[in-house]
Amino acid sequence: MATIIEPFRIKSVEPLTFTTRPEREQILKEAKNNLFLVKAGDVLIDLLTDSGTSAMSARQWAGIMTGDESYAGSESFYRFRETAAGITGFKHIIPTHQGRAAEKILFSLLGGKGRYFVSNTFFDTTRGNIEYSGAEAVDLLTEAGKKPQLIADFKGNMDTAALEAFILEKGAENIPMCVMTITNNSGGGQPVSLQNLKETAAICRRHGILFFIDACRFAENAWFIKTREKGYENTPVRKIAREIFSLADGCTMSAKKDALVNIGGFLAFNDDDLAREAKNLLIITEGFPTYGGLAGRDLEAMAQGLEEVLDEDYLRYRIRSIEYMGEKLTAAGVPMVLPTGGHAVYLDASAFLPQIPAGQFPGVALANALYLEGGIRGVEIGSLMFGKYDAGGQHIAPPMELVRLAIPRRVYTQSHIDYVCEVIIEVFRKRELLSGYRITYEAPLLRHFTAELDPADS
Ligand code: F0G
């Protein structure tokens, strides 16, 4: 098979900054051993997130110049609305400055004490917005999705039996909404099948529960359906995406992922009353409903990005590039969440560094080692991000200790990825020399962003 090449050529470039290992040792020390506190300019290959880090196309940049900056009724809004409605089929399209702003509006309206929201897995900001409203957020992921090394096609699926049982237990009247996150970011970027989307939608409909999609990576999920689910191999991804949305009552979208822009998002659904309330909230938090916290030019770029992300040559390359990285690392014995997902490789830090207990943050040790070895920045998704303390102050570890290496869209080439693999494999070779960390400062909430750490043995 011929190499699947990047389906674009490069018109504009940004230089990378190279540092030496002694420089990186100093930088990491000054950043209190927390990669969030390292300046981006001191990072060679930045895989912290695939959010807002996409390279825009020439046509998107052209849209930046032609954006209509009128306060009300901007032409760019109408173009954006037509595109988003064309893809999703939803009647009301409400722009927001990013995904969590759409979540904030939705859950302010539907949340509240005594209510439950269910999902395959809520992303942190979604969970945060639900909990902030006083409601509870409950994840009901299929068992396969909890086993990092298990190879299965749709490890992002909802456990529909658990969903039925949960509805029986809590009562449908206390569950305003079920949200399907596609792909499941917190569970390894794993996709959800159309079969599972259909079953979940049917259960929700039967019980009068709203069914929404967290659509950040909808195009990547649609590509997995095309390539893995029987009966869809010849269906265009645009049609698959439309079928996904047709099952739902609405969606939230962070355009910073699959709309290939650096900022943007939207909320979409059909209900007229909800739309009126959402727009009223939008006006006091984000802005007038024809710009929603964005500039007209951002709406132009988003409309163009939504079209480009459904290009199948792009999606073939996108998913293949992550799989390629996974194959190289697997061949070298590096443990990770398998199969690779849509937007990132998730290294399994507990299997990589079995000598480091969860309480000494193996994910941080691995992420920091990758930075020191080769200037690569990933993010720990493990005990630092999700660990808790019991009543006696003992550390309670989350189920997995991972390091996410998220691949920005259209930014790095195959040789960058080859380099990243070489660095990971080198660290893997020297893994027995690594040791853990201890926290010297932590904030009461979302501590991973600002925590300060020292080597555990210091
Ligand atoms: N839902 C999912 C599944 C996400 O991955 C994110 C963001 C959001 C909602 C929130 O969107 O950032 O535009 O407000 N994920 C980023 C990440 C931050 O790095 O995975 P936002």
C-alpha cells in the first residue's frame, strides 16, 4: 500500500525552538516540574492538546479577511449557520466562544439540584458545568472502554444496560439529558458506533430524556464508523455525520477540534422555547446571537473548517497518522491505550513505569521524562489530574494513569511524529531509571494546572 501522505502542502511556516537537555532541566525545575507552567516557546513538539491548535487552510485565512464584523446580522453568521445546520440538521445554531460556553448555557438551563445527567464519559468541563449547576454527572461507559490493552472497535460506547438500570433506579423525571461524547476524549479518543448511538437514542426517547451529542470530534468518529462498522463502508462521512445528528435532540460543539479553528464553538438543537432561553443567556454571557462571543471572521473560519473536516482524504490521513504512531510504539513494546483513538496516543504510564506507585504520579514522571529527553510536551491524565484524598488524607488513584499525546490537526509532519516515537522509545529503554514526584503546592480545584512538584526522593 502506498504511504498515506499529508493531503496538503505548506504555505506558511513557524520556526521551532531547539533547546539542550541541560536547558530543559533548568526550565522544568523553574516550572516546578509541571509542564503546564513551561512556556510554549521552550517546547519543541507541543502535544499538550489538539484543541485550538489546528493549522488553518488558505481558504480559512481568506475567510479571516472577508469576515463581516457587523454587530447584528453579520453575513458571516448566516454563512456559518447554513453550514452548521447543513451538517447537523438542527434548526437553532447558537455560536459561542468555545465548547464550555455552550455547556454553561445548556446546563444552566437544564441542570439543578436533584437532577442527573448521564454520558458514556463526560469531559471535565462538561462535568464541571453540570456539577456547578448543582446536578450530578454520571458516566456509564461500556466495560471494554475501561481496559486499556483490549482491542475493540468501539470502546467509546455507552453501556446501554447500565443506562436502563440507572433510569429505573433514579426515575426518568430526574434525568433531563443523556450526552454522548464522540469520540470519547477522556477514555482514549475511542469512537462510538452508530448502532450504540441508535440504541441509546431509542432508550432516551422511550423515557422522554433529551439525547445530546458532545460533537467536538464528530468527523473523526464518523470516519471510524465508515471504516469499522458493517454497512457503512460506502457511505460518505457527511452522510454518516448527518445520521448521527439525526438521532439527537441537539449538540454542543467545541469548534477548536473538528472545525479546525483556533477559537469557537456552538450549541445547536430544535426546541424553540429552549432556543429563546438560551439566546437570552447568551446575550448576557457571550454576546448577541449572531456572533456569540466571536468575531465575524471567526465565524467565517469555522464555516470553512466544518466543510474541510469532512473531506475523506483529510480524515484518512488524520486517523492513519495517529495509528502510524501507535504501530511504531507498539512494535517497540511501549504500553498504551489500544487501539489508538482519533486525536491522540495515550501512553499507559502505570505499565510503562511499574516501579512508581500512583501516589508518586507515574504519568507526571513519564510526561516530564519526554520533555527532558526530547522537548516534547504531553499531558498527564492520572493521579495528578483526577486523584483524590480519603478522610485520612490517603491518596485515592483514578482507574488509569495515562499520558496523552494529542496531535494538533495539520500541524506536524510524519518526520515530527517519527522523532516523537524515537524519543518515547529512548525513554522506554531507560525507564527503570525514572522515579516519581511529590506535590509541594496544590490548588483546591483542578490542581494539575498549577501544582508544584519535587522529585519524590529529594
Ligand atoms: N468536550 C470535549 C469532549 C472536549 O474534549 C473539550 C475540550 C470540551 C468539551 C470543551 O471544549 O475547550 O472548547 O471549551 N477539550 C480540550 C482538550 C481542552 O485538551 O481535550 P472547549
